[in-house]
Amino acid sequence: MANDRPLNQMVTAQWLLGGESIYWVAGKGWSDSFAEATVYADQATADAALAEVQEFVKQRVIVGPYLIEVEVDSDGPKPTSARERIRAAHNATFDIDHGSWTARIAD
Amino acid sequence: MYRYDQFDATFVRERTEQFRGQVARRLAGELTEEEFRPLRLKNGLYLQLHAYMLRVAIPYGELSSTQMRKLAFIARRYDKGYGHFTTRQNIQYNWPRLDDVPDLLAHLAEVEMHAIQTSGNCIRNVTADHLAGVTPDEVDDPRVWGEIIRQWSTLHPEFSYLPRKFKIVVIGTETDRAAMRTHDIGLKIVRNDAGEMGFAFYTGGGQGRTPIIGPLVKAFVAKEDLLSYLDATLRVYNMHGRRDNIYKARIKILVQSLGAEEFGRQVEEEWLRIKDTVLKLPEAEVARIRSYFAPPTYENLPAYIPEFEAKKSADPDFGRWVRANTDVHKVDGYIAVSISLKPVGAAPGDMTADQMDVMADLSDAYSFGEIRVTHRQNLVLPNVRKQDLFDLWTRLKAVSLDEPNIGFVSDIIACPGLDYCNLANARSIPVAQRLSRRFSDAKRLSDIGELRLNISGCINACGHHHVGHIGILGVDKKGEEFYQVTLGGSSAEDISIGKILGPAFSYDQITDAIETVIDTYLDQRTGPSERFIDTYRRIGIEPFKEKVYGGSKERRPAAE
Amino acid sequence: MVVLKNGVPQPNEWVRLADDATPPDGAKVIVTFERWQAERESLRQRNSAIGVSLKSDQSPLLLADDLDRVSLVALEFPKFTDGRSFSYARVLRDRLGYRGEIRAVGQVLRDQYLFMLRVGIDTIEPPAEKRVEGYAEALTEFSVFYQPTNDHRETALRLRHGLNKSTASAAA
């Protein structure tokens, strides 16, 4: 479908063995870092990148590649959804020390 | 507790090796991800937002201290030092690696545990009343039947590729602590007019996108016919359940579209054909399994233990904890103790490896080495002597496992939500944490009284929001998290489905909105003995709507 | 195409016939249920063996009156996740008393093979790209069975209580 606003996208996937979220850096390979990933400003190049990484699926290195939408400002790219923000952080958003409970044990 | 014999032990070892082979074939390229996915799911392995997640089965919610120590070991070795107890009485690990899972399963098999059928379109791990075997007025012990169903359903050749997942629960009392009628099959152990024991089949309940209270399809199935009636039900479902639309594939949709009566007739027709064949349960096998659930050697104790009663009044904190966190035991001098996994600010149902080890030790010291998991994501020590209760509480306190909030508003059910889950629309755990901090005062909690607050991060309803007195459902609006509130649900014997309050709230508004709902209840109730759900049923949703939305459909501005 | 029986590759004696193809004389042919319905009388008159294939939304009860003449029923697995035919096999064996050959065709995975044998399926046509040896391996993965079906495998329950056939006959 035609879309008037600029659409910035990245390719993301997960490692097959560990399941961690990863991002495609054109010409380099996969990175754990969302900030490093290549941003594609038009649908054709994004689709081409997605097609290119299918080889890693065949080689059983990654699983489930897909395109995500990102916003780009002077600080760099940012995910446009809560889901992708959380994925990019590689962890839950709350402290995994289980709140007061473990803190109290540690006393 | 049930113990594996040579057959069970061999079987679980074989299943572990089969899965090891499936992983190897995936890594060798013999299986595509599309083919591997249902295979790994049938063994409880998901690919989530940040990593794989393994769901380990705790059949009918019962664990030994040895098993609990193994769960702690696995949390340390294959995870980040913790695990998450679920609403289906299982435990989930959030961080295992795919290539580690076969070894992890081999460790589980050493203590007679596995991850079989904790996911996938098959008969899921069976659940039961967490007070099975210790609660008074039980017609029979659901664990016996849970184990029989576990064996019958395990790698069932005919029912491993069902239209959709299939959940079975067993309870043995009129009181429903296991959300019986929200299951694909809810089994209530009953007696018929002749005094014989059997099962009432409530078939076609469920939550998810279309919440349905399971209708009574057959009032009495004799115990020797349990498996043949289950078989007949599953066969009708497997052949006629919808497979064209994932949201209409559960048995509840089939039962609704045929009508419970016609569905029951079709099952009956199939059942009459097979009931007197190989599926008839031999009494010897029931007796063999029952022997494992024989009561422990209780002491002869008086019902009234003066020093226990004295401690309750001498130490108000202890007294408050006993009132909130214990249940009556069928044997004089004993009590069933709930250990809340909902301390202030915690992730509901989460437990660290160190805490698991402590629970194992405490169960050895005070409860015959036995632990239960509840569908509300708490633990139970089912067999504690009243005279030991103060010592137990003191030791629980030392490790902060003494939160006196069972059944109160901070005893929140929450699914993992968008912090972990691939399906989620919104986070659940941080919402639960904010609410539990807002309602952290013990006096305020007990003043509000019984209030079931359940949070799901998406419409799949793993957090049971439809049947919470207050339900919170996470929804996605253009990539951002919003929360819809429902009121008036219940999962108990007075089961009801909650009603939507109005437009959804943002992540920053939801805590205030819930507080307004609860303040409205406190204003409106006839007195402290009228529970939230009773007040709601008396006055309806309108007074709550008015308070929360200020009489208009406009949302209140977000709090600072 | 190879057919597997008890994990062993066999030559395929059956020809699956397109609906517009003329049945070759003397050949064992499998026709669709639609064709069977349309040409039932003439097909019954044929001298050679007839098989009928059922799609996963076609219950074998549709064939209840014809099973005397049908030497093979082919059950289709259009996707491996569509498990209706596991129940259809049991309906054929237990309810309709069918003793002819039941064959699984379509997307038939090795990890389903043992289940298929247990519900009464005799032969399968594995997808061409799959390693045939894997199917035989799959039959060795389990020695313990919990569910009584219509195959020869004894259940854990019967073995526990000495109800298995070998013990029973030894005692007699």
C-alpha cells in the first residue's frame, strides 16, 4: 500500500540457539544492539534486506526475521511500539531482584 | 505423593531422549522452524521476546521438597536464578538456551518431572484443587484422578493434534478453588443418589477472547467410566471442532454452536459404544494410584491448641497472617498454610532459587516434605501442626515469605505480559507491582477484605482477568499499552464473567482508576462483611462508572 | 513413491487416480470419495481392488455401507497439524470394524508415525523430501504406552497388573 509519511524500518530476528533479539547491520552482520542496526528509508530496500537475511534462516543461525518500524531523530533510531522497545532492551522492564522480597533477604 | 514406577520412569526418559533428537534434527536442518515449533511447544518450549521459555509441568500442583530443590538448581544453572509459578500450577523459566533444554529435561527426569504437554494443541497438564486431600468435606481426593488423567493423556496417539489446546481440572468439593468452570473440561467429584462416587462433567468452559462458563454436560459419570467418557468427549471434539479459525477452535465454541444438550448427546452416543471396552478403569489400578496419596502419619492432636491461640493474640502480626494465610485442615491440630508469592512490589508468582531451597527445607521440617502450587500463583504447605505454626512463620519472616495478603487485593494474578511474552499487548507485572505498592498497608488491605484482582497482558487471558472481581486487560493502541477494566467476575463456585467498565486507561492512569473503583466500593458497601463482589452484584456497574469517569465518558487526566 | 509399512519401505502397489482419469485395467486404484460417490455402481463391479481417499473433512462414516468392497482407505493429512484423521482411523477400526488397509497420505511427519500406527493406520506415504530412515527410528523411541488402542502394544496399566496377553496365556 502507498504510504505518504516516511517509513523507516529495520530487520530484526532472534538467534536460533539462545533466542536473543538481534538486529541487522548491512555489510557487517547481526548485532545485539538496536542502535547499531541499519535503517532502511524505503520499502524496496527494506524488503531486499529481509530477503537477504533468509540465508541465515536456511543456515539455522537465526529464526523469525521481520521488519520493524522505527523513528529516527537526532538521538538515532527508536522503536515505535512498546513491544519493540522492550525487546530492544533485552530484559524485563522491572527490576529482576523481585522487589522488596530479595532486597529484604539480602539485608 | 505419586512416585514413578519402572514404566513411568522409562517413559519420561524416553520422552527426554526423543526431544533431544528433535532438537538435534532442528539444528541439523532436518526440521524447519515451522515443523519444529509444534514439537517444541508440546514439550513446553516457547520462543518469547528475549529468549526461549520452558514451562515445566507440576501435575495437579503437587511438588515434593526434592523436586523443589531441583527447580532451584535449574533456576541457577539454566536461568537467571528465578522461576515463575503460573495460573496452571506450573513453573516457567524465562532464559534457557535451546541447546541446553535436553540436559535440563534430563535433570527434571531424575526427580520424576517433565515438560510434557505444557503447551501445544493437545491435552495440557492436568490441574486440581490445591487443598486436595486435606480439605474437609471432600468427596474424594482429586490428585488420584489427576494422576490417572495425566497418564491417559500423556502422548495420547489420537489426541495430540487437536484443533486447539485442551485443559482439564479436577476438584473434590462444592467450594471451587481451581476455577473449575473456566476449563475445557471441569471435573467435579460428586456422589449420586445411590451414594456412589463419580464425576460431573462441565465441558466447554474457557476464557480467552470468548469467555464461557462451562455448562454441565453430564451430571454423573461413574468412576470406572472416567477415561471412556473423556475419550468420547475428545473424539467428538477432535473430529468436529473448528480448524479454520484459531479463535473459534476451542471446544467451548463447538459446545456453544451445537448446544450443550446436543453436544452431550453426541458424546453419549460415542461413549455408549466404548464404555465397556479396554478403557474401563480396573479397580486395582485406582487402588494402586490411591495408595500413593494415602494421608501422611498424622499425630493424634486436639483441635484446640492453647499456646497457638495465645500466640495469635499476643502477636498481632502473627494473628493477621494466620487469619489471611491459612485454611482449615480435615485433621484436628493441623492447618494448611498458604505462602504468598505476592510481597509488596514483587513480580506475582516469581520465586528465586534461594527461596525455593528455603521452601523445600520448610516443607521437610513442617509439612511432610510436600508443597502445592495454587492457580493464584502462591504456594501451600498442606500439613502443618498448629503448634508449629509460630516457628514456621518466624522462619518464613526471616526470608520475607510472610506476606499476610492471601485473598486480598494485593494477591494479584498476573501473566508475564509484555515484559516476556511474545503474544502480549501490554505489560502485566509492572502494573501489579504498582498496585501492590499502592495497597501495601496491611490494615487497609484487611479493611478492603476479599478482593480478587487479575491482570492479563492480552486477550488470551492467561491472567484470568474475566473472572477477577476486578479484571485488568492489556490492549494495544497504536503500539502503546492501554488497560481495560472489568468488574464483577468470579472464578469460584459463584462463577461470573466480568463486565467492561468503560474506555481503557493508559499505563500511568490504571493504578488511580483501580483505587477509585475500590474507594467507590468502600463508600457503597453496607458494612465490612459485604465483599467487593457482593457490593458489585447489589449495586451494579453504574456507580463505579460514574466515579471513575466522572459521570461522563471522559477519562480523568493522568496522575502526576 | 515409497510406502512405509512398520517402518520398512515397500513398493507402492496402488495408483491414486485423478478424477478424470480412466482406471487402468487390473490396477489397484485409489479414487476420491467424490468419484466413488459418482461412479459407485461401476466401480463396485471392477475386477481389481479399489481404494477410496478421504479428505480431512470427510468422515469415514460416509463409507460405512461400502467398506466390504473397499480394500484401502486413504486418510489425508493436508497439514500435519490437522489431526482429524487420527480419530477417523479409530472410527474405521473400532466403530466400523474395518479390517482393510488404512493409509496416511499428505503431510505425514516422522514424529507422528508411531501415533498413526497406534490408532490403526497400516501404511504411510512420507513426503518426498523427508529422510525415510527417520520413520523407522521413530518407532523405536518408546517402549512404554499409556493408552489402550487397537494395536498390539501393551499398556503400562496392563503390564503393571499382569493383564498382558503373554502373562495371561502363560498362566493359563
